[in-house]
Amino acid sequence: MANWLRGITATLVILGLWQGAISLWSLPSFILPSPLAVLDVLLTRWPMLWSHTWVTAQEILIGLALGVSIGLCFALLMLLFRPVKQWLLPILIASQAIPVFAIAPILMLWLDYGIASKVAMAAIIIFFPVTTCCFDGLRSTPAGYLDLARTLNANRWRTLWHIQLPAALPALGSGLRVAVVVAPIGAVVGEWVGSSAGLGYLMLQANARMRIDEMFAALFILSLFSVALYFSVDWLLKRSLPWHSQ
């Protein structure tokens, strides 16, 4: 309950500062619309906003599933096969040095303007934190556990399944928390580069028509979805890892 109260209080403070800035500096609506104007767009244009939200939500969720799966596979490959780690890790690091905006047009060319290119953008932007966090967790298994497994003559796969993977779950949880926050960035960037639907597409169209209140409405929905996704994943992780709830 205390978390909800803090969240509501922080929201009210932000809305108050927002409206106060408009009143103090007499800002026109095409510079900064009022909270009531944004609320009016949310209520009157909800069917249109929902259709674009559903498109972006699919891109984010599918991208998350794909990026997390790829990240887990890469982490396991680097743990189990040392030559793979020596070759793959520098490539992974180099891939993160390329700006996301530089990749987006290439993906549009390869995967067309449909959902596939946005899913790929979301997966690319999240697989690295998942890979690194999971790999660090797998390497950080307490030495005593591994010594016990060797004493009991556990083979490599049993050690991985029963000891290393459970020990890596808290670190993987940290990677997932980062992933759900940055996944919307990849999807929206893909929509900005080229799309026909989605919240990013809606924001570009609203900007071209000087509908700043509509832009803020789309941004609010995207922020709300990202926050809800983060806390949902955080709740699931705390339920799944009660020994590491802190």
C-alpha cells in the first residue's frame, strides 16, 4: 500500500508542476499541452490509441521473448564452450557499439516494414544485458556448491541444471529487469524509421500535424505500459525467487 501511495503522490506532484509551468510561463498548447488536454485525447480517441498500443505491445513482448531466449543461449554457449566465449564475447561487445538508429534502416530493408523488423530491434537491444547478466551469474556459482557436485560425481549437465542455473537466477532477474525497460526503445525506434502502425508511428504523425496533445497521450500510454511491464516482471521474479526477494 505504501508503494501505491508514493506512486500516486509522485504522479500528482508531476501533474501539478506540469500545470504550474504552463500557467507560470503562459506556454501555448503546441509547445506543452495541459494535463487536461492530454486526458481529453485519452478519453475521446481511445479506440484509435488502443489499436496502435496493441501493435507496439506485440512488438515489445515478442521481442522480449526472442531477446531473452537468444541471451540465454549465448550465455550457456560461452559457459560450456570456452573457445566460443573467446570468439563470441568480443563480437557481442562490438555489436553494442553500433547505434540503434544505424541498424534500424538495414533491418527495414531486410525484414520489410512489418512487425518483424520491430521485433528484431527490440530483441537486439535487450539480448546483450540478458547475456551478460546470465553469464556472470553462471560464473559466480559458489565454489562450495561445485565442489559438492564433484564429490557426488555429478556430471556436467546435472551440475548445470541443478546448481549453476539456480545460482544464476538472481543475476538473470537483474538482466530481465533491464530488458523490460529498454525493449520499448527498440520497438519505438523501429516504428520511427518506418511503419504504418504503433505508438511510435502515431507520435510521428501527430508531430507532423502539430497535435502535441496526441503525442503526449501516446507517450503516456507507452510509459504506463513500460512501468506495468517492469513491475509485473519484478513481482514474478520475487515470487519465483523468494530467497532473493531483496
